[in-house]
Amino acid sequence: RQHKVAVEHVGIVKALTDPRVLACALVYFCLNAASYGVAFFLPTIIKDFGVSNFQTGLLSAVPFLFGAVGMVLLSRNSDRTLKRREHVCFAMLLAAVGLAGAGLAPAPALVLGLLCLSQIGVSATPPLMWPIPSAFLTGTSAAAGIAAINSLGNLSGFAGPYMMGYLKDATGNFTAGLLVLGGCALVGSIVALTFKVNPHIEVAGATPGRPAPAPAH
């Protein structure tokens, strides 16, 4: 904490208006739009494959199994390399490709596979992103900044599902909704590239007695 304050002290007001905080909030907004927009409709999407209710329940769990594995692997690699920005961008790009591809794929097996790909990105993004604001926010500014990211980002918890439902009613299928959510994830991926990350702060804050990872950039 002392090292972070010595590098840069961010007050509460500045934290709420800091472009880095707003960029994190936008990425989190795009993430939650994709996450909630798909999660609420996933059983319905799979039910349209022509499977039974029991099979729908089992198949609906498959993307989250892949998401759990991908989250751990990507997070470990992010901690090892400290390339936070690149990992967030990559995870959001996986979500974008998976969602858009699922909207266009002709076969149920391919749709499910692409939804698994998208869930890897969706599940991995939060643990990849949260170390970024934590690296430059301290004390009360951290509370204010993290609260702002959460508050603004979670607004899409309404927007994503509403958009999916509206487009499903308007078009009769989930193609348009999945393409729009894929576009949201793509925007988040692009915004993630604007993150200003200082890996040296994390290195300096490594636990005493344990070797600090070497900054990769």
C-alpha cells in the first residue's frame, strides 16, 4: 500500500472520475451484458436442440465446467506473466467469438461448443480484471472506485437479458441476440487494450519471503 501511494495517490473524487476506473466499468458492463444475457436463456437455447428436460439440465452445465477450468488456467497465467490487460482482452475476445459464432452456427453440437468457448472468456474475465483497479486504488479511493465499477457494470445485468428477450420476440430466434451480445464482448475486448497497467506495483507488493514474479511488460 505504501508503495502504491508513493507512486500515485488517488482521492475519492478522482477515483470516481478516473478514466481507468470508467474503462474498467465499461469492460465490466460489456462482460455482464454477455454473461447475464446468455445465462438466463441458456436452457431455452439448449431446449431448442430437441432434447428432453433432463438432457437440457445436463447440457446447460457443460459451458460452466469449461468456464471453471479456463478461469483457473488463464488466471494462473496472468499471475505468472502479469500481463493483465492482454489477458482481459483475450478473455473478452473468446466471449465475443463464442457468442457470435453460436448465433450463426447451424448444428446444435457446434452451438454448444461455441457457448463453452464463450463461457471460458466470461468466467475468466472478473479475476483477470479486478487486480487492475486494485493496483492503483488505495484506501477509501479503492472503496469508491471498486463500488463505481460494480455499480455501473452491473447495470447491464438488466440490459443483457432484456435485449435477448426483446430480440427473440422480434425475430423468433436467438441469432440476433447472440450477435449483439458478441458485439458487446468485442467492445469490452477493445476497451481492455486501453488499460494502463503498472506491473512493478504488483511486484513490489509481493508477499515477503516469497519470490515475486518478474514483470513481463
